[in-house]
Amino acid sequence: MESRGMPRWARELTAAVVALGVSLVVVSLVAGSARAELLFRDGDSLLTALVARSVAVGQPQDWAMSTVLFLPELAVFGILSLLGTGVAGTLALNGVLNLLALYGAFRVVSGSHARARAPIAGALAAFGAFALLAVLESSPSRDALELASLVATTTYYSATVIAAVASVGLVRRVLDDDARRSWPLWGVAGVAAASVLSNPLFAAWAGVPLVGVLGVIGLRRREPRAGWAIVALAAGCAAGFLGRIPLAPLIANTGAGYADPARWAESLAYYGQLAAERWGSSGGPAATALTLGLLSLGVACTVVLARRRAAAGVLVVAAVSWAMPLLVVGGAIALGTHAARYVQPLAFGTVLALAVLPELLPQPAGRAVRAAPLVAGIASALVVVGALASVPRLAHAVSHPDPDLACVVDWVDASGRTGAGQFWTVRLPKARVSDPRTLVQVDHRLDGYAWLVDRDDFSVGRVTFLVLDAQSPAFDLPGATTLDDADLVSCGRYTIADFGEPGLPLGPQRS
């Protein structure tokens, strides 16, 4: 990819095509595994589809969101949904685009042609390692320590992952910029502000580790631009937090309850158990060995680059590659958290070391330089062939029939009435029916469950049927009403309990 015989634009374009091909392969393999449950049918993953459907039918927008507002994810999915590929097709396209954007972020990290050695190769190496981690994952569980493939989803912080990587790259550009231009600083501040506005976790993933590394390197090197980068990061994060204040009505949970430092021992046991389960899973030993190897590589790169008095920018990337994952995992345990998705820097942070690895390699000999176009061409052709072979597989996963779901959707659309169901049960049918308002999200007591849903749904007041499946805890219905009072309609894994008119009253909202 770095041959001087190719114009720079041709090298960049070739690398982007390779990254697109790899993205298609990764998403097709994830979609063809049990992890497709998380990609296409998970209740959380369907948020973007539900918002797009709500907007499309002209429903008043009064959303109850989590601590994360998913603003970039909602915008991207909304645009992609205009292509008319359906919910599953749009989710698949979104996954490919997420991965391609992540390659772009790695390309920012690997540096400019003027200041970095083989930056395209470094970006592709980091992206390739991340893709390998993703294809080694196959669990249907959102709680598995399978972190790379989460980037292919729309609601497990994909935009925050991309922004965190891009921020590392922008900080490098700040330190590398001999011309002292201001755009990298504004870029750091802008990405931090937009990211924290949507997801405060950006401050923990990127803000704190980058400030720590910049502080150490800035003091040891007496590098004033490190101080300016810290100011830009801090100002951007502060602006993001301030920007969340007028959006408070959308936030149903501030996230304060997610942290409980007194439970750090339970958190340590929890993440330890996840690691043990990952080791025992298919692909787990290879993924674990790769992650530990990358962490070690990051430490080694940092030591060698520091001894060589390498440029501050490349040293920051090397140091962040191991400091970010370790700080985030340590912080997650110290705060007593219990969610695998919080420690995603174990996947995207560790591979950063590969983006700067070319700086440590010897200059290629002339023969190797002359052979580079041939090698690049063969590699590109192989990736393109693999991508083309992946398209039918991905199309099959997207269009795979689900007669049980179709049964529910057809019945609800034909009834012309409004029903309800619990979170993990109702969201998939709700994303597919002609009008999402005809299915209301409730808890087991029939109270409105205002969580990642439009509160306008609850204005209906009453529902006439319930949708149940194995994920639905037993309902505690109002008065003396029981499921025996309903006509039961079997739809495979779903059951529709039709109570008819006047139906059942909804209880008060809760989140």
C-alpha cells in the first residue's frame, strides 16, 4: 500500500476499498453466526429502527432515552433507512459503514504521509487486527466479553468507539503539526464535545487516558502542544456535558446508579467470570492471546519509542494503546460496574499499537519497495473476492424468513387495535408493524415502561391484547383479570393474548 510507484490518492483509495471489503466480510460473518441475534433482533439494537419508524409515521417525539442519547447513530440510521432496504437490511448496511468509519479513524491515528512511516499499512494493520477479533466472536449474548463485533451494532456505542479512536489520531496530529495549525486542536475539542453530548462514556474512554498520557509526555518532553491538547480535550468534554443540560427531558436515567464503588469486589468477580467464559468459548483462546499480545506490543513500542526519543505524537499513540484499556478496565472495576460493553477499549484500544508499529521497523529494501504494488494488488484482489462472496451470505442473513414474527406482525396490522408487550418481547414486532404505535412497551404490571421508547405511545390509555414469548415474565394484570380471560393466538415462539374490548388499562409510566 505504501509503494512510491503509486500516487498517494491511489494508495489511499486502494486501502479504503480493502477496508470496505473487510467490513463486508466481518458483518456477513457476524450476521451468519449466533451473534446475529444481537445485530438484528436485540431489544437495545432496535432503538434506531424504532426512532426511524416513529418519525416516518409522524408520531410526536417524546423519547425516554438512557444516559446515552445515540445522536450520531440515530442520524446515520435515519439516513440509511431512506434507501428502503428494510430494518434488517439497514442494520446490516449500518454495520458495514460503522466498520469503514473505524478504518478511517485508524487512518487518522497512523499519521500523515509527511510525518509517519507507512501510515496506510499501519492503519490497515490495526483495522485488520480489530476485524480478526470481531470474526472470532459468535455469542448471542450482549453480556459476553466479545467486544469488537459490538461496533457492527447501532446502539452499543459504535459512534463513541469511532470518536475515541479518532481523538487519539487528532491528538497525534496536534503534536505532529510543525506548522502549528489550529484545525487539529479544534478537531479534538469538537469530537470531544459532540461525543460527550451523546455519550458521557467518551470522557472515561478517551478523555481521561489521553489527558494522563499527554500530561506525562508533556512534562517529560516539555512539549507545549501537549498542554494545548489537554485544554482542547477538557474544554470539549465540558462543552458536551453543558450541552446535555437542555436535553435532560430525554434522559430517563442519568447513569449515577450504574456506579457503586462499594461493590468493586463483585465487579472484579463479574469481569473475571466473563474472561473465563470467553476463554472457554469458540475463538476465545485465540482472541485472548491476541489481546494480551497487543497489550504487550503496546508497552514494548512505548519503551522503544521513548528510548529513541521518537516524536511525541507517535509516542502518545503507543502509550494510549495499553494505558487506555488498563485504565478503563481498572476504573470499571473500581466503580463497581457490571456490563461488558463498558470495557470495549480492550478491543479497539489495544490494536492502536499496530498503527505505529511501522515506525519501529527497518526501512524496506529497494526490492521490497518495488514489489509492494504487486503485493498490494494481490492482497486487494483477495479481499475484494472475499467481499463479493460475502454479499450473498449477508443478503441471506438479512432476508432469512421469520414466520413467527411475520405471524405477529400480520395479526397486529389486521386487527386495527393497540396491544402491548414487555421490553425484550415487543420491540422486534414493534419495529416491523405498519404503525409502531399499535404496540406499547409495558412491564409485567402493565405499567408503561418508559425506556428507549417514545412516551407518546402511552397516550392510548388502554390496550386490547398482549404479545408474549419465553422472555416475558408472568404478567400481574389489573383486577381479577388473568390470561385465561383472553383468546390465545399461537404464533410459534410468540403468543397473542387477545382480551378484546374494552381491553386493559395501562398503569403509570416508569423507567
